[in-house]
Amino acid sequence: MMVYAAIFSALYAVFISWFAWPVGNRLGLLDYPDPYGGRKRHAIVTPLVGGLAAVPVFLVAMAVVAYGMEGSQAVTQHAVSSMALLATCLFLLGILDDRFELTPQIRLLVTVGAIGIAATTTRDLSLDFIFSRGSSSRFSSVRLRFW
């Protein structure tokens, strides 16, 4: 099953990347260069569809982890489902931001809220893996547990 998920993910990412311009144009998700030397320094109009390529691939990977590896004690299906829901919420936030140019305060509020909900509703969510990169790490004793 993992091989099929990897093949699907790769083909989907190539397909979306290939058709990024027509999809972005059709949905009205285009980023225009800033003529005054601001933050947007690209030379031509660019479609804003990177999330369309990345998020579905991530969701397929999460589904494979949650349901394709029965008996694995590494993560629980509930934790993976929470992470997939969080990714979907942030993906939708990105689309809304690209379309309506949300303020940074709204984006921050929604992001912190979504992460807070995921962290507090996922009993088995832990960030131990970030800090356990070898025994010589000065962070190896840090243990972050939510719940």
C-alpha cells in the first residue's frame, strides 16, 4: 500500500505542478509582483497553488501512516487524524489568504487556534522526536507532552 501511496503522491504533485498556471488562473489565485521593491520580488505573475500540490500528498502520507501500518505503536490513528485535520485547516487558511489577503493578525489567530485545538485534543501527541537526535544533544532531556 505504501508503494501505491508514494506513486500516487508523486504523480499528483507532478500533475498539479504542470497545471499550476491554468488552475491558479481559473481560481483567481495569482500573485502579482510588487513594483515598488516590496516583499513580492518575482518578475512575472505567479500562480498561488503550491498548497494544492503539497497538502494532498501530505494527507495521503498521513492516511498511509494511520491506516496502512496496523499494529505500529509509533503513532495512533487519532493523532494522525488530528494532524491531517490541522493540515487541512491551515491549507484552507492559506487559500483564503491568497484569495482575500487576510491580515497577519487573523492568520496568526487562526493558526494558533488550530494548533491549540490539535494539541489539546490529541492525547498521544508528543514532540519528543524533535529533541532526541542522539544522546549528545543538550535537548535530549526535554519532553513536551500535551495532555
